[in-house]
Amino acid sequence: MYEHFFQCPYCWEEISFLLDSSVSNQTYVEDCEVCCNPIEISAHFNDRELTVFEARELGQ
Ligand SMILES: [Zn+2]
């Protein structure tokens, strides 16, 4: 597993999220552990290296 730290798009607190580095394209909806708003997360891995990470407000 790959732990990635990013800022919540709602409250701007730094939070972490665990990604599976063996899956090349991933999308999740995860509630922020600080403000509880739903965050849409997309991640792309290339040879187990994280190449793209996006965290945005759900529905944006
Ligand atoms: Zn938040």
C-alpha cells in the first residue's frame, strides 16, 4: 500500500489516504477525516510510481 498525503479541497487540512500501488487507475470517494465532506480521489500509477493524484469536491 502507498500512503499519500494531500490537502482536503474543502477545509485544506492535510490528510492521508492509502492507495494500492498495484492498480494503475483508481477512483474513490472518501469522506474527509477532519470535515467529513465527500472527496473524489483519482490516482494513476505507472510501474508502482504515483504519477497522477487528484482530490476534488464530489461532483465538480
Ligand atoms: Zn476536510
